[in-house]
Amino acid sequence: MKTATREPAKSAGAVTEPRCLLCGSAERRLRFRQGPHSVLDCSTCGLTYVSPRRESAALLREVYDAQYWRSPRPRERGYGDYRGDRELYARTFERRWAAVRRHLAGPGRALDVGCAAGEFLAVLASEGWEVLGLEPSESMAETAAERLGPGRVRAVTLEEAELEAGSFDLVALWDVLEHLPAPLAALRRVRELLAPGGKLVLETQDIRSPVARLCGRRWHHFKHDEHLAHFHPGTLRRALEEAGLCLVELGRRHAGKYVRGDFVVERSARLHPRLPGLLRPWLGGAWSAYVNLGDEMIAVAEVAP
């Protein structure tokens, strides 16, 4: 059964028929259509991407507005209450950092692209790192700046930011790559910014995971206005290599997150509209737990020799 969705109004900034966001090919196969969107598989490189989509300026204006962070329908766009759940994101990043920190020599200079309220940067700062966050959503950038202090957050995109080449020991892209209309260009910019021996840490979804295959078009990461590309291990490796980076580690084990019971109940409507009503008495509420469905992956990469 198809469910009705509220789509943010599209402007002239929407691209009707984009080429593959990884290899640029126009050859593709239709995976499925949902509302005004087509989900396509590139016939050349295998990347899954969405058409139509918006350019950067339209995305910021029409998708990542203030409502994005407190969305009435987060299973379709945004978060239920990002600020209200900041403690959960803090616990999530503490756990992720514990898993990837062995790849870093020690405290240095870190850049978090799409830093939201700055939870990951706060973890790093507590361990002596010099931190800088980029958050193009102005309302959320203000929240992050209140927590991290002056000069540590800029309300700009990665492409707009004036940053010195080779100046960061760590660059993070947590749940960011799939949102970008030009992911390969972003990875190339990251390569320029990494210092010798520096590392990129990123998380994105895995469209070839068992959960994604099982759910099909009902997969909870199909949020077409914001998730523009869906990677799998092969396409992610290719994107990194095209950008001049090489993969150090790739895995799903630590790619979960802490969520509330209400999050689980709300997301269950993707599988069947009656599920929330059935699950709410048992699972609803403010309790929280660590959940890892195995459909996201964390990659650590470095500049290719």
C-alpha cells in the first residue's frame, strides 16, 4: 500500500533528470517510482540515485529549513526532535569514536562536515582536539555554536568554506554523503583538506544490506527529498578511489545509534500503516536503546599513496 507524503514545494532549483552522481553516466535502470520520484540504478557503476533532485541552494532553502530538525513526519523528512534527542546523539558519537579512534595518532585538528548540534565535536574537544564544524542550517549552527563556543562552527557548506589545504588530521562526514548533490566533489575537497597521515571517517547507508533488500521500497532510508544517493560497499570504494582516497576499514558493526521507543514506532509505518497503533502500547515512550540493523556502514579512509 502506498502512503501519502507531504513533499516540500520544488522550485526551479530542482533537476529533472540528473545523471549518475558518481560516474556521470545517463544510462540507468528504474528500480521503482514513488510519488514524483524515481529511484534509479546506474548501469555503468551501480550507484543508486534519485530523480528529480534539487541543487544545493534549493536543498538548503526547501528541505533543510528549521522544520527539518523538528519534523511532523520524520520517516519522510528530517528528525522528530533533534534538539530534544541530543543526549542520544552524544551517546551514539561516544560509541562511534571509541570504535574508530585507533586509526588516529592522537589529538590534532578535526573538521566535522554537517556537524548538526556538535555532539561529535564535543566528544573530540573533551579529548584535546582542536575542532571546527560546518553546518549549513543556520538555526542548527547556532545551537552548535552555543555548545562549542565562538569560532568553532561556521554556517556554510563544505564547498563554500574557506579552509587551508592539508590542515586537518581528521575530517568526519557522519550521515552526510547521501545528502549531497555532488558527493564526489565533496570527497575530493576532503582529500585536499587532509594533512599527511590524516583520516576521513564517514557513515552512510548500505543499499545492498540484507535489511534494505528485505524491505525493498519500504526501506526506512528511502527519504527521497534528502537522500539523493544510496551507496553500497562497491560504489563507496569507487567514490573514495575516484577522489584520491583509499579505504582503510569498512564495516557495519559500529554503525548503529541510540533511539527512543517512539522513533521505532513512528518508523514502523514504513512497513505497514497499522503497525504504529499495534506497537505503541508495547514499544512507545521515551525509553532508549542502541539499535543496529546492519544497513549502515562506517568507512575510514586516507589519502592514496
